[in-house]
Amino acid sequence: MASPLRIGQVVKGMRDVYDVAQKLHDQVWRASTPAQKQVVLKCAPETRLQREKDILQEFAGNAFIRQLIDCGKETPCLVLEHLESDALTCSSKERMSKQDIKLIARSILSALDSLHAKGIVHTDIKPNNILLNFDTSGVKVVEAKLADCGDACKVENDPRGTSHAIGAAIFRSPEALMGLKWSTSTDIWSFGTTLISLIWGQNFHIFKPPEIPADDEDLPINVLLQQTRYFGPFPLSYETLLDKQQESILAAIHYHIEEHNIRKPFIQAEDEEMTAEDKEFLLHVLQLDPRDRPTARALRGHKWLDMP
């Protein structure tokens, strides 16, 4: 999709006008109002824009979800709140402090609690969809918000969920990777995976298979193998979710791991950045059976979030 925007263009909104200043990502631009307020303009196919608009209007005023400010009057775009950076950019440059990571975790769990209470699954929790503001020194995170609700999905009419492909494979839950039905608990898996990426930093993602490009059709099965290496084996309870073909896939993965002796239990990870308390919390979150994962609301009260 070619972008309808260009640098220097003035975009008319329903409430204000916006001067396009910089391309941030494909279809995402930084702009400013006549009063020099910074905003973000986002273009996308009409159905995606409408879906995100509807969800953001439903959560207007939520302090933990990036807010909708306006909509293009003649140019199809959303005018969104501008934040200084994102968690992927920050954690890739240098390791984030545990204090900052826990502020982010509390904020994203609050956002997920709000979404899940309405039967909405975000489906794409990952570091670059977490936006950040900093204190005057530019060092300490003071605000974190969940962004990009364009792929959010309502599952309230079927609590078992739905099964279409979602999110970036390396942050995707096991059930979603296998094409099983998923629901709100898929966001909890992606949240846990995101925390590991932020704690270790340096653009390291635990389930990213080595030497396999993002567009390789075998990426999902290799991500599933990595998940099983670190957090497996899958519990026997999982069999009730699988058909014969899916059972054979998991059996082959378990056989491959044992045959090549590559199991690497996460609980045994040794790194000064990953404390015993961190591992305990993440093991509580990253349970392979989605029925065993805690809810966002339950996690908001976990003692780890308040530890120094």
C-alpha cells in the first residue's frame, strides 16, 4: 500500500490540521499541529483503520493505551498520541533498569486487563508496540503505553477464542503457532516473552531461531521448538487440545530435542540480569498450556512487580 502522505504535507483532521514532518515507519509519520504539539499519523487499509479507531474510542482516556486524538478528514489516517520512543529501540541500545522494566510490566498488564475485560485480545504484544516517555534527564521511564490495536480481536462471543494467524512469530503463543484456538491468554504469553527480551536486552529474543529469516515458512515450527527447549516438555493436559496431526508435530519436536540433547530449561538460565525472582515470575507467566496461565488481572497483584 503506497502511503498517501509526504513530508511537508498538511493533513486536515476533524479537529485540527497537521504538518507532516518525518517518516517513522512504513505508513507511520510524525507530524505537528499549529500549536507545535507532536502527533503521529497512521495510514492503513480502511478496515484496519476502522477497527483500531473503534477500539481506541472504546478506551478513550485509558492511561495505559496510546490514545486516538483525531482522524483525517480527507486523507484516511488516524491521528495518535506521540511518545518519545519504544521499548525495542531502548532495550536494543542498552539494558534497561529493572525499575523501568517493572513500570512497563505494570502498565502493559493494566492495558491488557482493560482489553481482556471487554473480551478483546490485542494479538501483537511485543517490545516495539510498547511506547515510552522519559523524565527530563531522558533516562528514567515515567510512562509506558500499549500501541497498535489494528489487529485486536473480540472473542467475547466465543470464550474458546478464534484461530487465525496473529502477531510476530517469535512472540506468538504455542497455541497460536499450531493453529489452535486462542483467546486472551495468548497475550499473556507474548507479554512474558516481551519481558525476557527487555530484561536481557541487546536485541536478544529467546525464541528467535538462529539463522532463520522472518519470512521463512518454517519459522513458526522452529519457534515452537525453541519454546519447547526452554519451557517444555508440553504437559499431558495439552493432548486434549490437539488433533492427530498436531500431536505428531509435538511428538517430533520432543523427539528432536531429546535426540540432539538440546533441552535448556529456563529455570537453569545463568545471567546476572536474570534473577531467581525474575525466573520465578516468568515461569508463572509462560506456561505452555494456555489454561494454566494467570490472567492480566491476577498478575497485576504479583509480588514481583513491587520488588526493587
